[in-house]
Amino acid sequence: MFKKIAMIGCALALATLTACGSGDGGGSKGSGGDKLVMGFAQVGAESGWRTANTKSVRESAKSAGIELKFSDAQQKQENQIKAIRSYIQQKVDVIAFSPVVETGWDAVLLEAKRAKIPVILTDRAVDSSDTSLYKTFLGSDFVEEGRKAGKWLTENTDGPAKVAEIQGTTGAAPAIDRQKGFKEAIAGKSDIRIVASQSGDFTRAGGKQVMEALLKSHPDINVVYAHNDDMGLGAIEAIKAAGKKPGTDIKIITVDAVKAGMQALADGEINYIVECNPLLGDQLMDLAKKVVKGEKVPERVVTEETAFTSEQAAKVLKDRKY
């Protein structure tokens, strides 16, 4: 009788230990035991691009056999920092995030480093002098995107160009860099001038609101450079409401190449779109597996992208995945 009780007790103790070892959602640090666990802190769902990016990350994690802990920061830095600290407490294997803004990350990234949890930046960079706080940055060259937009304008303007720039979120890497690249490309062109620059926060509603205001304060605007398609689409609504024809009366240049933007481009309401590919999931999962195993990865991984005219958009639109 005593032997049976002892055996049952041992079995229960073993079961309890096993449950405690697997129930915290933690990964195996690449040892091949449990699933690798990634904590991913997304910016939000502010645009069609971001929606496609989130879908890519979710689907790629599932295909790669990676357990994904996902959070939506709703475009607030404090929410992302809170999520990253939660991932550190949960002892995930790797943290990836797309920073809302460039600055203010050193403290929380140092916490991750001390916890020996590698960090991957995706889509957007951080402004930090300590590059040891993250393993790699996967994303587009935003400065080059701005240059492409500006270069197209210099080659396709017939007379003075009075540009309204609708910027992305203030302090965000793509907003800073796309402005920088555009200005570089039009430098020295006296017939091209940015007459107004205002943030639309990367949203369609923001783009519409900004454009409405700018058309009142600068009725002679004849070019719009929007830092993403959604803001450009919002600007189109405002331009139409003002009785003007988008793409003709006012040339429109945007960045992203999401399907709605490409449709407007094919329809002639947008004149030129610089691509920014949101489908980063597969590359992100590959990098995650490597950094968890301690393998060396490039400090910078740049995605390959192109740009589209109206004719080019019409040809590829039906096969567009996002």
C-alpha cells in the first residue's frame, strides 16, 4: 500500500515539473526542444502596407514553425516599450519590432541585451550610437525611395513645380529619410519648390485632412509628394472635393505600391509610385533562427524594390499580392 502511494506521488510530481517546464510559452534558444518563440511588437494598422506586413509576419511564422507573440502598439511608442518588456519577462527567444519613432529605445533594448534576448529591427531603424543593442535591421532604404520620387519629378516636370509634401509620422524613420532623399534629388532645381510640408501620420484620413488644409493655404499647389499610398489616396479625395483632377491638375507621387495605390496609379489619379515591399516575413523568420543559434548575420539587410508608372502598374495589378 505504501509503495503504491509513493509511486503515485512520484508520478504526480513528475507531471507537475513537466507542466511547469512547458507552460510558460518560452522557447528553447534554438536547442531543438520546444518551438522557437518570437515576440513581435508591430507599429499598428495605420495603412494597407502595415496590414500586408502583419499578415506576412503571421503567415511566415506559422510556416517556419515559430511561435509568435504579437502586439499592436496603435502607433504609440509607450505601447511598444511595454510590449518589449513583457516579452523580456516571458523570456522569449527573440524580439522583433518596427519602431514607431527613431529615438528613445536604448533603455529597453539594453534590458533585452542583459536578458540575452537578441533583437531584430524590421522595416524601421532606431537612432542609437550603440549598435550592439540589436543584431540586424531588415527593411527598405527609405532615403533611396525618396530619391527615386524626387528624380522622377525632376525628369517629368514641365514648368514650375509647387510641391505639397505630406509626411509620415513625425520622428519615424521613413518620414525622416523619405524627406531627405526627395530633397537631395530636387536640390539645385530652381523650378521645383516644396511650398508646404505637414504630417498626415501615414493614414488616409490624415492625408485627406492635410490636403484639404493645404489647398486652402496654397491653392497653386500642382504636385503632391506623399510618404505613403494611403496618404496619397486621402489627398485624392480632397483634391476631387476641391473640384480639381488628381493626376492631371495636380501630379501625385507616393511610396509603397499597395494594391489600392496601384489601382489609382493605373487609373491615372496617381502619377508615380515608389515600391516599399511589406512582405518581410520569410526573411525575418530566417534571420530569427540564425540569431537564436548564434550565427553571424549582416548588420543591414536591404529589400529589393522597384518603382511604377501608370502603364507598368496596369500590367502587374492583377498579380499584386498586397
